[in-house]
Amino acid sequence: MQLEYRVLARLLARQVAELEEEVEKLRRKWGRVAGATDDLEEAKRELQALKNRLESL
């Protein structure tokens, strides 16, 4: 019985470690997505400013 608990504890610890790795991967991925979204929004603003300047000429 004690051995079973130790084996289960090891398995759970391994699964927790794997899940923590996946969470970290997702955090990095979504951090890049958020950064790209910010870049896109900035590019849109710059494009709109250029468009406004052209229209005023």
C-alpha cells in the first residue's frame, strides 16, 4: 500500500512537471502573439497617419 502511494506520487509529480512545461510554452507563445498584436496596432496607426498626411496635400 505504501509503495503504491509512492508510485502514484511520482507519477503525479511527473505529470505536474509536464503540465508546468506546457503552461510555460503557452505563456511564451501568447506573449509573442500579444507582442505581434501590439506591433500590428502600431503599424495601423502609422499607416493612418500617413494616409491623413497624403490626403492633406
